[in-house]
Amino acid sequence: MSTDMKPVMLMGCAACGLGWFVFFIVLFASIKVVNDQQQILFFTPTERYIKNGPFTEIVWPHIKHEVRDAVRISERQYAALKHERTQIVRHIEGPELVFMDAYEALEGVYDKTVLQKQEYIRLIDKMTGEERVIMGATTLVPEPLEEAPDGIERAIVISEKNAVLVANKSSGIKRLVTKNDQPADAGPFVPAPYEEILKEQQAVVLDAQTYAIVMDRLTGQKRNELGPKQLHIGPYEELLNVSRKLKLEMDEYIQLVEKTTGFERVVKGPQQVVPEPTEEYPDGIQKAVFLTTQTACLVLNRETGQQRLEKTPGVFIPDQYEKVLEIRNKYMVLPNQAAVTRDVFGNLTMYIGASSNSFFLEPYTELVKMYWSLYDTPGATEPVPKEEVTMIDLRAHKMFFNNEVRTSDNVKLRLEGTIFWQVKDVIKMIAMTADPSGDVSQRAKSGLISAVSRATFAVFMNEFNNITAQAFQEQAADGFYVDRGIELQSLELTKYDMVDQETADILQLIIQESTNRINQLQKAESENDVKAAKLVSDIQLEKQRTELIKTQASNTKLEAVLEGQAAGAEIVESAVAFIDGLNASIPDVNDRTDLYKLHQTLDGRNIDTENLVSGQAQLYLTPSNLNLRLSMDKDEF
């Protein structure tokens, strides 16, 4: 071997060794040891195939393959495998070690659906739309194309107090499931396939005093449901109202009106009333009317439109189609009053207290109302308020007036006074005026103003009473009042003032002077009254002194009488002795008596002479005392 070939041979040996080296490396690398939880997926240009372990095999690098682990799923899991060619998904329920087929891929490992005892799930096939409902308690693996859009739902326990409204999705029909619709041993309610629970509704509790109105939405019919009960509203029903039953007492009633026909019925107490669903009671529960001899009620019959006045004492309840419009009290007319009513034709009827002291206002009549001007306060000025008058007072009326007037010499005065007037003919007054007091006031004041304006201020000052009386006479004779059935009884001026301040000041001075003069007169009269009173007292005192003197004189006289009787007895004895002593010398008793009288006269004169001599008295003698007579001849005289 030449030297030139050695390198070539060495390179050839090296290449051969390197080739074997690579071969063994590839060989050892191609040895696949697959355990019992693995598989190899081989890919060929035409197909795929798998080989599950455990095994050891040389897989040359030119062969496309994939080592896949088996899918281990527990008891509470399942695996979803999808075939790549058919796109069919299959579920494998655990526990399992899942080796996928050549064309399958793992979509996922999912937990099984666990349903408790009162739970259920609605599974819907996405391809066919078929539904199935699975109720717990169970563990569920859905079919590959099934889904549960609502998830796990709880079943509803149905009792007397609740119900379930269910709708069939295929037919659209709704039904209400109550406890009575289920077997006695049935558990919680689970809807059937194609049914869905719209809602759980509670029963409406109706006690013994309540009722409910329910309407069928399909037919529009309404019905009453009376308590006590648990009321379940049907799927096509609507609860319109829950109301209390109407309780009518002994003195109560209710008018029920049928809204569709207008028929009316009246129910009287005592009882409980449940109106029909189509009935209404616009006036509610009404009290019966208690009528006495002093009350009546006006009743309207809605069938005929006529009104009547019910006067029978007792409890009154209107019949059907009747309505109590108002309660009317009997009008009491006093003996000094009168009242007038007017019917629809304008006819007037008068009630006078002296003959008919009470009456009811009949239907279609009204009490005539008048509005009188009110002049009830002194100094009232126009315009005055008005008062409503229905009972006309037939007594005399008093009103005040306050007006300004000018005298003929242009002195402006303010006059205040009173007017008395009386109603004489009520019908005539109503026919002529609605404000008789205003008419009387204006007319009477106009007459007085006219009379005052014709006089000067001086004349008015001196003769205002006469002027007022003349104005009254003119007014009383005026037919204005007679036409209105009124009598003017008096017109009195109580006060007048000056409107102008300067004139008022002058009048004030005049009044002051007059007042001073009156005060002086009153002072003089007071002094005279004092003197007169003193004189009366003096006279009384003197009278008392006179009584005293008379009493003293009476006592003195009584003493003198007693003394005189004693002295007289002595004188009698002396006279008897004197007269009897002359019995022999002078037989005639008359002569003896005359002699005794002369003796006594001489003794008395001696006593008088002695008294005159001993005192300072002066003696005046008359011719009769001297027994002196002068006799002269006529010629000498």
C-alpha cells in the first residue's frame, strides 16, 4: 500500500466508524419504552394508528409518531373526546384510564354534575332540541351534545301556602301546580321536560271577613272567592282586589249597582254583604234616616225623576232607584214671624206664626231668601253689610242712619238718628223689593234731608224737632211704603254735628254758653233744692216740737183738769154753801145764783188788778171791757 493511499484509507475507516457510531446512536435513540399508561400514535401518509403500552419497540426516526399519556379520570370526573374526522364527541365516565383512539383528541376533563336531593337539572340536546330532566340525588354525566343553560336548579316544595306556575314550551299552555295536584307521597316538584317554571306564587290568605275578586283573562269573566280559604290564582287568572266583606249594622244599608246593566238592589242590615264582581256601591255604606215629627227627608226616584217628601216618623231606608237628597228640618215660625216659600211656577205661600207655627219645605219649593241692609249700629255709613233673611220679623224694626246735609244757608251738618218701621203685608213686600230695610232707610233719609235743606241753620237749631216731625208726617203719608207693604212708624233725630270745623267751633261756643246757662240754672235749682230741703227739715222739726208742745200741753191740761176738778169741788162746795146760806133771805134760787156769779166776777177782777199792779204788764181796755157808751147829738157830731 502506497503512502498516498493511507490517508484515504484512514478517512474511509473514520467515516465508516462514524457511520456506525451514528447508527448506534440513532438505534439507541429509537428504542421506545412505553409503559402501561402510555400509547404511541403513528402517522403514515394514509392513516393513523396507535399502539398502547406496555411495550418496548424501535421506532425509526423516519416514522412520524407521538407518545401520548393515557388520561386518568377519577370517579367524580369524565373525559370528553372528539373524533377529528367525524367531529363526534364521546364522554367517558370515570373512574377510568382512557386511551384515546388514533383520531381522537382530548377536549377536557370535567367534573360530573352532582345533584342533591332537592335539585334537578334540565339537559337540552343541541342537535335535536330534546330535553330531559334529571332529579337528584345522583351523579350525572351529560351526553356529549347536551347542555344545561340554567344550571342546577332547586326543586320547589309545594304546600298549602304556595303553588308553581308552569308553562309548556312546546304547546304554550300554562298550568298551576298545587298540593292537591300531586300525589300525597310526592316530593318536591320538578318540572317535566319542555316545561319551565314561570314563578312560585304564594297563596292569598282570605280570612272570614275578606273576599277576593278574580278575573279570567281568557273570557273576561269575574268571580268572587269568599274566605276563609287559601286562594291560588290560576295561570290565566288575575287577582283584581282583596276587600273586606261589607258589614251592615241594624241601621245601615247599601245600594249595589250592576255596572253592565244598571240594575240596582238595596241590601239592609244587619248582615255581611259581598257585592258581585260587576257591582259597585258609589255611595258606600249609608246610615238609615231616622225621621221624627220635626224632620223629613227629600227622596228622588231615579226611574221617574220625581221627588217626594217622606214624613213618616221612624227608620227610613230608600228602595231601589231611590236616593235621599237631603234631610229637611221642620221650620218653626214664631208668633211674631212670617216665612214665604216659592214653587217652580213662582207661586208664593206664606206661613204666619200666629196661625201656622211650623211647616216642611215641600219638593220643588224653596224658602224665599231676602238680603236686608244692616243698619244695626249707630253711626253706620254706606255701604252697609247685608244679612240673609228667611224668617221675616213682623215686629217693629229699628235702624240707625248717619248722613250729611246742607241747610238753606249752606251750613253742612251731619245728622244721626233712628228710624222705626214695620212689615204689614209680607207678600206685597216680597213682590216689590228684596231689601226693604235699605229702601226704608234711603227713602226716609231722603225725606229728612229734603226737609232740613229747606230751613236755615238758625231755624234748624230752634225747630229741629218740628222739622223732623214734619218730615216724618210727609214720609208716613207717602205711598212708597204702602206699595211695599211697610209702615213707617217714627223718624227721630238723635244727634247732629257740624262738618266744617269753623262752624263747629262757633256751635261749640254757643253750646258752651248754653251749657253754662243750664249749669247756672241747675246750680240755682240745686241751691233752691237745698233750701227747700232745709225748710222741709225745719218744718219737720217744728212739727216735732209742736207734737212736743201738744204733748206737754196735754199733760199740763190733764194736771190742770185734775187740779181743776179738786178746785172745782171746793168751789162747788163753796157755791153750795153760799147759795144755801142765802136760802132764808133770798128765796129765789136764780137770784141767789146771780148773786154768786157777781161775787165770783168781782173776785176775779180783784185778782187781775193785783197781777197788773205787781208786774210790768200794760193794760189795754176796749169799750166793751169798760162797758162804755158815748152818746152825742147828731148836731154836735
